[in-house]
Amino acid sequence: MWSCGYDNATVAAEAVAGGFAAVAPFTDYSVSDVLTYNTIAALRNNTSFFQYTSEYNPKWIYAKDKIYLSVKKLSEIRAQNPSRTLGMWIDAEHQDGRTSSQQMTHMQDLAEICANAPSGAFDFVIYTNPLKAPTQVYTGFNDSTTMQTLIADPNVTYISIVISPNFVAPTITEELDEQIALFGSALDMSKIMLVVGLGAPGTEFSVAQQNELRAWIVANQPGQINFWRFYATQGGARSRTPNQVIARLLGLSLT
């Protein structure tokens, strides 16, 4: 709400209702638990703000009970660049055991905030883990009623489906079709964002798999395609494998 340009009193009231007591009195950054995003790099090794786990290698970093705000509001960017398409992209990977009903309500509330922003509507994108992943039982994105309701919501711009080299179905086509099936037969594919995980060196999609995925894209015409590094290294010549994957999937020249 802050980024979309709602006034501080409105943000504070909603924050109290939602249990975010730290935000209640804030005007911009006056509360110690509300920080701007550009403080993260400076505080990276500060254990007052972050904790580390050795469960994975490399270590994963978890932010403690703080709220991080962007350096600039979307409403400010819109004022400076009125022709740009702007919006919120929520990385909805939380696996806290919420029910489908709770998840659906939460997503719709956020989408409504974006749609009714004082400076005009902002896009709202729901970015999920693969919808058929076993972990989705803990996210609330695991039933067709939730997904069909969200994709039909006019305030939701895109919802993602995800494919990466470690897909679990027998084929890429089946993996994607199983996710698509959750949205029902009346699905508007223009609201689907296909997220493709590129993979670390040696784990990428084979050429045959890339061709299968390209055929699925051409046949189904998702509204957006997004590439997720998934441990790939960005940049370099087009001849590099990650760039070859991107080119082949988008129907671009490989040379």
C-alpha cells in the first residue's frame, strides 16, 4: 500500500488490522523495524537483522522480524514515467500451512490494493512454485477452486506455472499440462506466465526437451515467458548453453 501511494494513515490502519504493529505509527521510515531496501547490503553481516543456516551449502540468509521497503514508491515512478507499465510481483512461495481459502483471500486482497491505488491501477503478478509440487499442500495453491478463482479475478494480471530441468512428470508436456489443468477448461492463457528454470551447468534441458517445450509454447501461447536462472550464469556469448536455451524457446536465431 505504501508503494502504491496510499496515505500513511490508511497504511497504518491496515497494518494494525493485519497485526503489523511496527508499521502503525510510521511515516515513511521513522520506525526502527521498517527499513528501506538499500540498507540490506550494509546490514548483510549484522546478526541483529539477519540469521544464517548451515543446513544448505551455500548458506541461506533469513531476514528477522523487519519490514523492508523499496527505495522509491511505484507511485513516484509512475509520476516520473507515466507511460510505463508498473505493478507488484509477489514471490508466493510461503509454505506455512495456510488453507486454500486463506491463500485465495490474501492474494485477492493484495490484488485489490494494486487495482485501487490512488494514482491508478497497478499490475499484480502471482509467482509460485510449480503448482504440482508436493510442497503446494502447505501453500494453499493446491486446488482447482483457488486457482480458477484467482485467474478469473480481473485484478490479477498473471499467475505463473513453472518448468525446470528437474521436472517430475514423465514429460515436459505432462508437467505443464498438469499445472494448467488446475485452472479449468475456460482458462485464458494470456494470464499465464510461464517461468522456465535454466539450471546449473550440466543440468540444463536437453535439445530434445527444449524442442518439446518450444512446441508447447507455440501451441498454448502463454501471456508471458520469464526465465529463472536456477543456478545458471547469466550473460556471455549466444553460444553459451543458457543463451541457447533462451533463444530456442523464444524462436530466435541460435547464432
